[in-house]
Amino acid sequence: MGNGRNETMGRIIARAWSDSAFKDLLLADPKTALAELDWNLPTGKSVSAVENTLTLTHLVLTAPRYTETKSVYSDIKDFGESYRDPRLFPLNWGSHDPVFTARFKADPKTALRYMGVDVPDEITIEVVENSTNKIYLVLPPCPTESELSKDVLKLLAEGQIPAALRYANIIGPASFQQFF
């Protein structure tokens, strides 16, 4: 995903934002939802899907380092583990440190404050952790109907999905339009 594109997550997000039945299935049974897109998970691997909202943000701690063959699974993993905002950059490597991980899990808002991110009181942070055989698919909050156009859905489906979109509510006031 070095080029900033992730067609897998773009297609998943575009479908979830435009098809509420698919979104419900994705959150309840990601494996079946992915199969609807003709994607299968590698043997022994699983995906849990969670949704960010205006008041809840899931932050994914990275899995132990291992080589993953390029696949739908690796694209979902990369999207969940990519923190491009400089204030959140320590999450890219910090979860490989057991002390950092323990502190972050115990009190994510305080840990984020140390990183320069002042999380508003009304936002809850839920920390999830990828492993070598289970990853988290984080669905960004859906924009308002007036912000969500066919053009945006087309860009998403082509893989033009900013990773920062999933945690925009904790890094400051954000307009959905700034991403596209």
C-alpha cells in the first residue's frame, strides 16, 4: 500500500457505505461478507470487523512482524495497521514493545495525549490488536448523505481511500470533503 491505494478496503468501504445489508453482514460475519465479493481468507486466518462512529474509534495495534503473502487479508491488515498522521506514527511500531502496548491498552487517551493527540471527552477509544492469524477490519464512519456522492464511492472502489479517514475524529475537526 505504499502508493496510498488499497482497492480491497476501498471496495469494502464503498459497498458498506452504499449497501446497509452488506454492512450489517460485514460486521456480523466478515468471512461471509468477503465471500460475497468473491474473496476468501487464507486457511487459518480470520477477520473481525468493527465500525468507527462519530463517538467511537478503534485503534489497531500491529501484529508481531511476519511476512504475509499479498492478498485481501494483507490489504485489510495493512489498512488497519497504517498510521500516516505524524502524531499517531508511534502506533506503527510501538505495539511491538510490551511496555508501550500495556500502557496503551490500559489508558489509550492518556497514551494518545503523550503522542500529541488530545482526544475529545465524548469519544471512546477501543484498542484492538491484530495477531498472526486474526486481524481487524476497521470500517470508517459513514459520511452524511449530502457528503457521500457517486464520485466518492467510485474513488473508494478504485482504492483511493485515505487511511486517516478511519481515525479522523480523534486528530481534530475534520470535514469528510478534505479526504477527497
